[in-house]
Amino acid sequence: MHDIGDEHDHDGALEEEEDHPLWKLDTITLTSVGIDVGTATSQILFSRLVLRRLGRELSSRFVVTDRETLYLSPIRFTPYTANRERIDDEALGRLVDEAYDAAGLTPDDVNTGAIILTGEAIRRDNARAIADLFADQRGAFVCATAGHNFEALLAAHGSGAVAFSAEQNCRVLNIDIGGGTTKLALAEGGRVLGTGAFHVGGRLLATGGDGAITVLEPGGKTLASHVGLDWNAGDRANAGDIERLADHMAQVVLTLAGGRESGSELKPLWLTPPLDGGRDCDAVVFSGGVGEYVYGNEGESYGDLGAPLGRALRRRIDDGELRGSLVSARECIRATVMGAAQHTVQVSGNTIYRSGDGLLPRKNLQVLRPPVDLDGDIDSDDMARTIRGHFQTFDLEEGDAEVALVFAWEGPPAAIRIGAFCRGLLEGLPRTVAREQPIYLVFDHDMAGLVGTILKQDFGLAGDVLALDGITLRDFDFIDLGRVLEPSGTVPVTIKSLVFRF
């Protein structure tokens, strides 16, 4: 609504509108907090979100129509313990509490939010515990630990690369360089085609004022060895060697991101399978902390590799080494979503299937919407591969975590088509089936009852099944499922979506 160019005035009219009973029925106002804990930096964002029900579209779904930033914290270095093996949870907690005080809010004021741990912060042995601690003690959160592929997705949306690919109908490569890793996402037509990550970042090495190395991550030591520098923590690094290392790292970024042939010494840097298609992009967007230096938005150095790496990248780009044209990012260091979340409530259709009473209620089920084509003939093998691949995209181990799988059913509900769908589903969830874990399914249309019955009766599925229909969901959503509403037999579904600024 606020993207419309017409001038409008909120004063007076908005207050009258908010007092109207119908406005109250169709509008929700929420306070959201986001905490982004990365390798190098952490930041906190508080937002006020206004959601309206799309009544004119005969939909019960609420969507965000207005978004106001209440408080944006300064960017702070992520605190670690002395040996850097653990995130200092007490110090991080103090940073968050200070942000609450500065915003004039308490955890009781917060309706929703997210804490995202990214980059090298994920590998710290207390990362998951920190996410759970914050969820329990500092407000109602969607808790997500972003693995490399997931973070690449978040950054591509937050930087505006995905939106640009839709606006210009072109193929865009987003290169997000943080403190410990570089994440890649290839987008076309508003959709991310693939992601990847490798071990190059701006804070793999840092020095003190006297030039002594104070931070040296394993990846930094490896990259330094490529240029003949055998460094250890405490050694002194002169400016010339730092520049030489940064230039080598810039070459590595452009080589791996561009899909060029690389020597054997670079292959171990990949943290995911290499990204295909980078060489065929039309445009490139840089994000992350190093992106600020690429675009010249930041000039101050913080004693790490961020500034020299950004300058080296820009020199090589200006010399024509970049595949595709350089496009400005809408956000750089703040590209990764910081937890602004939207709540929207829907109610399931009345053809749900539930094999056991213990399936409800459920909180914080992550939504996966595999891009399965259910329009014509259903290929069970292809469907199974697509489901397994979608788990990998979100850095999830199939069978380890409960998720809600969402499908858009098209075409007639013929028995042969439903049978092929069920076969592909079970083949795509081998560990879930073997462990007899519950399967949660959501359909756009009225298919839940049929599919659930066939899975249990015809395929003899041992585990429980909960199938809902009439719900619109997407990747990046998390859902809470309430108890069955009688006498309608429907289920209330609270949807908490990661919201990107653009």
C-alpha cells in the first residue's frame, strides 16, 4: 500500500480508522525484534508491523502493509570468549538488553522475532543453545540457525538482488562477503536458482594497533599460506603482506563466484557444493560487511581484512574481471534478515487428516515448499529428488527436524496421480519414514483428507500424518498449529514469515 505514489496523510483520518470496529477486525499491529549474530558483527532491530486482511480477495490471510523501524542498534563486534571457541553468551545478552533499553521496550512488548546465527558463528559449540536461550528469555521468537545455503538465500533477498532479477527479468549473482564466509546466490526472474558458500571473509584475520595478529581463523591461515605467509596468532603482519593477502582473496572470490577453473588449492575452500551458473549472470550485487567497501560506502578500517579485501575487489572489478555488470545493493552489511517477522493467521480447510491426537498443537514448524510440478503426470523419482534437494538448500537433515512440507496441487485428483505423489513423497523422506516420525503436509487446495488416507491405508505408513489444506505458505515461513476447532473441525494456523525489507 505504501509503495503507491499518490500522496496521502495519516493525521486524523488514520486515528478515526483505527477506532472503527471493522478496522480492528481486519488489522493486526505487532512489535518485532531481530537479532543477527554473525562471525564479525551482531546487530539488533526492532520494528512495528501493520498487517491487514485481504478481504477484497476473499482471503483470511493477513499481509504486511506497513513497516516502521522503531530502533536499529549500532553494529557491534560479536563477543567471543578468550579462546574464541565459544560465543560469549553473557556479553551478547548485555548487548541485546542494552538495545531493549535504548528502544524503550521489554520482552513482554515483543510479539515475534528471530535470532539468526550465521557464518563462522554457527560452528561455535554453543550457537544453538544461544538461540534457544534468547527465544526463552527475551521475547517470542522464530528461532533459526542459518546454515550457509540458508544465509545465502537471506542475503540475496535482503540485498535486493532477487527483487532486481524480477524487475529487470535478468540473471543476478549475489556475492555476500561477511566476516568468515562468502555466500553466493544466483537469482533469475525473482527466484533463487542455486546457492553456495566458500571460506573467504573479512575477519578471518585481524591485528592490533601494533600489527600483532589477534584473530586468525583456520581459513585465514590457509589463505595466507597460499601466498607464502606462515602466520600464527601473535605474529606481526606488515601492511604490504596484508595487501598481498587481500588481493589474493579478491582473486579467489571472483574465481569461485564466477565459476572459473580453479586449482586444487582452492577446492577445499568450498563449504557447499560449488554453485553452477555464476559465469552466465547478467548482473552482480555485493553484500555483507565487505560489500560496504566494494561500493565505497565505508572508509574506516577495523584492523581486519574487510577494508583491503573490498578495495582489492573494486580494483579488479574496475579492471574488467567481473562477469556481469556491477549493480548497487539496497543493503550490504544489513542484508541478512535481522528477524523482522510477520504474523498472519489462517484457518485450515475442513478436509484435514490427522492420524493421532498428539500431533496438535505444534509450535515453530519450519516450512519447506519444494518446487514440485503437480500439474501434469507426476514423476515419483523426480519428486523425491526435488524434496531431498530442498532440504539441502535450507541446510536441514531430512529426518532430524520436524518440518511442514507444502505443495500446490494442480489438475484432477485421479487415483494414479495421488498414488504417484505419495510414492514420491515417501521416497523423498527415507529417514523420516524409517524412524516412524510424523509427516506434516499442507496443500493449497482440498487434498489433505485424500492424501492422508491413502498414505496410511494404501501405503501402510507406520508414522503419524497431519495433512492440512486451504493454507497459503512459502519458504521462510514458520507455523504454529493450534488445537482443532469444533464443530468445524478446522485448525488455526499462525504463520510467522521472515520479512525482507524490499
